[in-house]
Amino acid sequence: MQLRTWGKTIAFLIGTAILTHFIPFSSFFKNVDTLIHESGHALMTLLLSGNVQYIHLFSDHSGVTLSTVSGSWRFIPISLAGYIISALFTVLLFYLYKTNRQKQGLLILTILTTLALLLFVRNGFGVIWCIGFIVLNIATYLCTWPWLRNAYYALIAFICLVESVVGPVYLLCQSVVQPARAGDATNLAEATFLPAFVWSLLFTVVALWCASHSIRLFLQQSKSQAS
């Protein structure tokens, strides 16, 4: 991206973060990004013929996935999957928004959450959160007021947009201050010759690129509605 595009993307993200912070119950939806992130780890584990022991979601919007896989190299794509799939999923949410397929987006979110609940999520908070999110999605999906359904979907999409970038940026800072406690970046540093900072920087660049693409999709939709 060009420097001007980077600046616009960051400014849009900051504005979105401030606005969504003041929306009631917005904190509840931050775990959507966490679930997608942890599900990304789980999916990659399964693709590499590993076993997913459990996913835990926590009230502070953090999460953990415990998995076992043979071959140390397999931990590299597994560790990469979380932040990258989270960022790409945000693009999908905004693509569905742009094409006026919010109901399909809610259906995808509900199916993914249900599968995660049935197969992987095993801690108390995580189970309760998944059930609550599923119920909210179904109720909104069946809602006869399109404006409410679209607003609900947009709230989820924008919170996922912000969280998909905040996570890697936090990781980037952590890799400088405490590189041994930089989560997925630390795991990748231990599995490769590259330091945690390089991996967290990669996550941040991917997240910002996906965020920029998501924002363009949103602005294209806004222009089409205005015209």
C-alpha cells in the first residue's frame, strides 16, 4: 500500500475503534474475532492431520487453542493461521456487506460458532458466550426489520475489523518489550531462525492490508447506496 493509503486506513481504524467503544454491549462482540482466530488454529491443525484438544475463550477477549501434531514444522502454519485467517475473514464479512448478503454472513457466523461449540470450545465462559452469540444471530436473522439486521451485522464486521488489527499491533509491541511472551510470534520464533518481531510485523502488515481492502469494500457500498 502507498503511504497515503496506510494513513487513511489507520485513521479509519482509529475512528472506528473510538465509535464502537461507546456502543452498548460492543465488548461482547470482540470475542467473535477471538473465536475466528482460535478456529483458524484449529482448522489448520486438522488440515495437517493433527488433533485439537480444546479451545478456550475468556472474558478479556483472549483465547487459547491446545492441539497436538506430529512434526515440529507443522507448528509454523498452525501458528500463522490465527491472525491471518482472522484478517481474511474480516474481508469476507465486508464483501458480504458490500453485496447486500448480510443474512448469509450471519448464517456463516452462526454455523462456525455452532461447529466450534460442538467440537472444540470447552471452558465455561466460552460455552456460554457461544450459546449467547448463536441465539442473538438466530434472532437477528429472523428479524423482520432489515435495518436492525444490517446494523447488527455492520457492528460485528466493524468490531472484527478493529480487533483483527489491534491484536497484531499489540503483538508487535509485545515482541519488542517481552519477545518471550508474544504469543504466536514467540511460537514461530522458537520454530524458526526469525525473531518474534519479524513474525509480529508480518501479522501486522497482513492485517492492515486486509483492513484497507475491507474499508474499500465498505466505501464502495456506501457510494452505491448514495447514488
